[in-house]
Amino acid sequence: MEEMIGLLLAPLIIFLLLVAPIWLILHYRSKKQISQGLTDEEYQQLSELLHRADKMAERIDSLERILDAESPQWRRKDGHQ
């Protein structure tokens, strides 16, 4: 029985002395970064991505209008005509 406790005690001590403190430090550091919000660089990147998404949506709308005019049945081309 004492051997079993000894086998469990060593990993527990290693966990409490090494792993747990590092885990807690990293956990609370990430919580702090999340609570601070976006940096200026991240906000700029997000704005650029939003601008690109808007341009892609406009292009898709244009392509759909062209396809509707040239081939009205293009949406039905899924193999079940």
C-alpha cells in the first residue's frame, strides 16, 4: 500500500511544483490579453478583412447577375435536370 502511495505522490508533487504554476500563469495571461481587446494592428487587419469581404460579396453579386442574364438555369445545374 505504501508503494502505491509513493508512486502517486511523486507525480503529484511534480505536478503541483512545476505544471500547476506554469498552467495558472499562462491561463491568467491569456485572460488578461482577451480582456484588453484588440490592438491597433489587429483592428486594422480586421478592417482590411471586412473591406475585402465586402468587395468579394459585390463581385459575387455581379457574377450572379451576369449568369442570370446569360444562363437563367445555371442555379439548377446540380445534376437533377
